[in-house]
Amino acid sequence: MWLAYQDRLKTKQKLLNMGMIEDNICPICCTQTETKDHFFFSYEFSRQYIDMLRQWLKVMWNVRSLKDLYRKCCMPRSKVKVIEAILGNLVYAIWRARNEVVWLKQVITVRRVFVTVKQESKLRLSHLSWSRPIHNWVKEL
């Protein structure tokens, strides 16, 4: 998550700027430059992930960047911590899926990745100590 937030992921645009590759086209959509913001926010799959996340958590955001996402988290601090953990899982899952496409030539689906995010998030969050209302909210997710 920190690498994504700090714009340190080795996207094709970054690798092109370093002189390590010859093109910066997104390996999934094959039409736009692969940057962090394209990959997590302007890409069709990413928009679907954000929509699924909003529905799952029952929050309404209109975000265009990771920093936007953090700024729009207007809820009790303990809920924000839960959402930050889930966002970390989502960012990691999207990047992992991207790498499966690039390195393993696998086909990814939004549903498969999001189901994994939900399962991993619930498992990780269930083992942490929360106040009763937050614990119940996490259980209901």
C-alpha cells in the first residue's frame, strides 16, 4: 500500500522513464499508459473494484486517486482503520492480478480478485481486537 500511495510501484511508465523497457502500454487494456492512477482508478477493472468496495462497505465515494480515497474517509477513526486495511488488501490484490497477467499470462476477472480481497480482509480483521460495535460491523461485512 505504501509503495502505491508514494507512487513507487514499478509501473511500465516508471520502467520506461528508467530506460528499462521500450513501451509503457498497460499490459491488461493494451490502450493506455500504465501509471498508478490509470491502474487503480481510470482503468475499467479498477472502477469496478472501487464500485464493489463501495457497495460492500456501504460507503459513497467518488475518488480518482489513493490520496482522494483517504481524504474521503469521513467516519469514526476505528472504521477508517478497518477500511485502510481493506484498501491495502485491494491494492495488493490488483497489483498481484496485474503481475499474473504480465508474468504468468493468466486471465483475471474482477469478481475472482474481489472475492479474494473480501475473504482475506475478513480473515485478517477477525483476528484483531476491536470495540464491540466495530467487531460486529466487521463480522457483518
